[in-house]
Amino acid sequence: MSLRRYVVRRTLLTLPILLGVSVLTFGLVKLLPGTPVDYVLQFQEATPELRASLRAQYHLDEPLWKQYLLWLNDVLHLDFGDRVVSDRSVSAAIAERLPETLVLGGAAFLIALLVGVPAGVVAAVRRGTLLDEGSRVVALAGIATPNFWLGLLLILVFGVHLDLVSVIPPVAPILAPESLAFLVLPAVTLGTASAALFTRLTRSAVTDQLRQEYVRTARAKGLTERTVIVKHVLRNSLVSVVTVAAVQVAFLLDGAVVIERVFSWPGLGRLLVRAILQRDFPVVQAVVLLVAVAVVVANLLADVLYAWLDPRITY
Amino acid sequence: MPRNPLDGRGRLRVRGFGSDEAAADAPATPDSEADADAPPTDRVRRGWARFRRDRAAVAGLAIIALMALLAVFARPIEVGGVVVQPVALAPYDPGASGVAPAYLPPSFAHPFGTDWAGRDVFSRVLYGGRYSLSIGVIAVGIALLVGVPLGAVAGYVGGWVDETIMRLVDVLYAFPFLVLAIALVAVFGQGFWKLVGALVAVGWISYARLVRGEVLSVSERDYVLAARAVGASDGHILRRHVVPNAIAPVIVQATLNVGTVVLSAAALGFLGLGLEPGTAEWGSMLSAGRDTLVGGEWWVTVFPGLAIFLFVLSINLVGDGVRDALDPDADTDRFRTREAR
């Protein structure tokens, strides 16, 4: 099958998943005690007229399947309704927070790749040495450290004791110098676990490649070890690294929810946690849906990338 | 070979740190075939012998055992008014506020200091093990009870049963672990069993997927086909061949997942969404977080976090050890043995 046909087929396969995701997200709010009207009114008394108009606004008098379809139609037009705690629309709140999370997640991802991949290569090439051992221990520790605790410790050391960075986010545009300086600690915190995973993954991929015959051939024809590793082994190892990298989206989003709270980072994760505490369910619904769609799309990209990078694979 | 693009994808979990992919694909060697034919007790004994040689894993197991003992003996346990465990290692009641002034730094009387309410942090950290350990073990246990049968049925029966179960798994896989757990806690509320329920609802899918894959691959093996050819019943094949071979990766995954679950529960506690606020749970104890750091009260943050870190690190070491012990090829493959060290 050609790559193009595979991409089309793989994309079509995500449609039922996206449908399921939307049903689940819709159903989640239906499982809440009370109706959306109760939450909008914050369980306060209201005139029957107001209740009736709110019921109509949320289509509560329609059958459930119709409610879902109406909701889905709104969602497909990026209309998630209004927030419960204010008159602003959910979409506006998300549009404001999304870039913050993307910057944080992107920075963490870069750090994870730039640290993890070289560390993994070194560990594989120097397999069995102290360096390899050391990287294993550090990676194990990186995985086991609760990210919020790591963030707090970094604040303690660099923010409080050494007084190198501000402990509260600066009021400045995202890409202003003071914002970028503040970005360092949260990004390192978020990227640590991913860096550890990349290290181990790269190490195992490179180790596998080093056993291949083409490596022996490359060495036999007199290439320097450096050329063998960089030009041949690393390139082939990166196929598996790149695909797993795309799947990291879910992992980073999970981390962002927690770390945004640690650093008062004004992103989606903080919006989600706040919304839950304030019972602002349209926001919860919208963020959860958005996150799930992002993961599905990332997985799709990962598979397509994999097929494109490794021409040996036929589908 | 056609590859279902959805298999083996999804979120990245905290998994082992060896060459697990390679190990899963490795063809059976004489050693593993010998293991497959060996009576189960023999297999367990050999696995234990291999596990014992991994010093890091044994150290991890010792730390977990110690933390469990400390948690059990932290305060007396009463069951229906009868004291079944009278020992109290924790010097103070973990919930009692005002046992000392607030924010005392570590001292002989309060080794880990006191928090904002004047509660003894040392007592709370000891006692907090009860929440983290029990949530980890119970949530993983129930998730196994849900996921393993569903995965086995999906793999063995196939057809629309398989389709239904696996499409549900695919949908759930689209949600990041913590985000879905947070959403479920938001809907169903706080509390121990609701938290466990949320973690189970999110956790069972990985076992279902794993077991289904194992069952599918084992069902294709020659010895299963041979057993079927000589007229063995489905039940016999499942019990004698499929389950024993599929169970090893499940045990490894479950062990490592205890760490993931404990981390998630702690993260929920930190966000104020897990147990009731003020509970002596490790994650919840950190929720005052940054404010105390700026005030210089580092001990409130450092010690509970250290407890989580130690526990999760230990469980990962044990999980790695279990994987190496249950993967008999590790002994014969020079490369992998070195990796396991």
C-alpha cells in the first residue's frame, strides 16, 4: 500500500475514536449530580422564567441524543458556551491560555530531546561503563521524582536561596526576556521525566542498531567510529525516538496540569484545575476534549511519521 | 505484515528501563521453553533466584517493606472498637493540630519540623504511607481484576466482543492518565474510594491491551495449536498454556504501575483534588507548596516529597528486577544481562 493510502486509512481510523472521545466528554458532565442550569445558578434560587430560559439554552428539554448532536455541532464550530463563573466565553478563555501551555510544553520537549538523545547515545556507545551506569541511575531518579516536588525544590534552591529567578510569573508578553527567564525552571521541571524516558529509549534503540550488520560493514570499510555513530546508527535509531516523541504529548500535558500550579503558570492546566474547584463545568469539558483531541492527533502524526521515515514498513 | 497502527501506541507510561521492546520480540530460547514446560512452582523459584541477584531490586524491595511497616505501625489500628495493632511509632496524632507552634524547624522533638497548623510533619509522613501504599496496591489490584479478564476475553473470543472492548480502550487511551483521573474526580467527588475508582477507571485499559496482545500471540504458538490438535479443551488451553505465558508481562507492568498510580494520587492530592484537604497524604501535604518555601519553611515540602520519591524509585527498581527475573532470556543473552545490571 502506498504511503498516501496508508495516511488516508489511518486518518479515517481516528474518526471513531474522536467520536467516542466526544461522547465520553459529553457524558461526563451528564453524570454530574444536578443539571448545568444548577451549576450556572450556583445552586441559588431563581425565577421559573430564568430557569426555563437556561434550560432552553442548554437544550435540556430535548432528548439526550439530540442534546449531544446540538452540543457536537457547537463544539465543531469551536463554541463551548459561556463560563459559569463569568460572562466570558469558554473559547476566549482557552484561546488566552493555550499559547502559554504550548510555550511551556514546547520548551520542556526541546529540553527533553536535547538532553535525552545525546545522553542515550553516549550510554549506548559506552555500554557497561560508569557513564552508562550513571545515566541509568539519573534516569531512574528522574522518572521517580514527583514533578511538583522537583519544581518546588528548584524554586527553593534557585528562587529562594540563590535568588536567581523570580518566584512569581512576570507581567510581560510570553516571549519577552523576563518571561523567558521565568520559563527556565518550569520547562526544566516538566522536561525532566521526558528526558529520562528519551535517554533510556535512545540507549535501547542505539544498542539495537549497533548489533546490525551494516554497522560492521561501515566499520570494515574504514569509517571513523564517529561517522558510523552519527551518520548511520543515530539516523536509524531516531526513527523510533521520533515516533515516541510525538506520543509524549499526553505525558507533557499531564505534567503541565501539575506544574502550572507549582509555578502559577497561566496555562490550560491551571484553568482546568481552577474550573474544577469552581465547578465551572463547560471549561472542564472543553479542556478535557481539547486535550484528548490533541493526543489523538499526535498519535496519528506519530504513526504517519513512522511510516514515512521507515520505508521498509509496508502496510 | 499488516500492523494495526493503534497497537502499542497511546500514552507513554513509566515503564522499565531495559530493552523491553527487544525482550518482547525475542524468539523463545531453549531456556524459556524449559520454563514454559516447568511446573509453576519451579518457575517462581527460579525467578526468585534471579531476582535475588539484582541488588538494586532487593534494596528497593527492602525500602518498600520498611515503609509499609512504618505505615502500619505508625498509629494503632482499631477494627470495630478492638485494637488489633497497638504500636504507635509516630510520636503525635497525624491529624492533631497545635501539638507545637506552627512552622518549627526540624529538631529532636520534631525531626521533620511542624507545618502551618502546628502538626508534627514526621508523624504525618509516617502515617501518610498508609494512603499512598494502599491506594497504589488497591487501585492496581482492582484494575487488574477488571483489565485482565476483559483483555483475555477480547483476545480469545475475538469478533465483535473484541471490537467493542478494544474500541473502548482506544477511546480511553486518548485521554492522558492524569487529566482523565482529574475529570473523574471532578464528577464523582473526593474521598478514598472515589479516588481509587478514578484511578481504576483510567488504569485497567493498559492491562486489557497487554493481556489481549499476549493472548493473541500465545494462541498462535505451535504448542497451543498442538494441544488443540490433540483435542484439549478451551479451558485447558487457557489455564495450562495461555495464562501462564501471558501473566509475566502483566506482573511486570502491574508492579511498575503501582509507581505511576502513587505518583498520580500524590499529584491529585497536591492539586487539592484527591483526598479531603488536610489529610496526611504525601501529595496533599505539599499543597501549601510555594508559599511555605518563600517563607523559608523548607521542611514542610522536602520530607513528604522525599517519601514519595523513595517509594516510587523503589517500586521501579523492583519492577525492573521482576522483569529481568521473569524474562528467562536475560540469563542467556550477554547483552541483556549487562543491561540489567
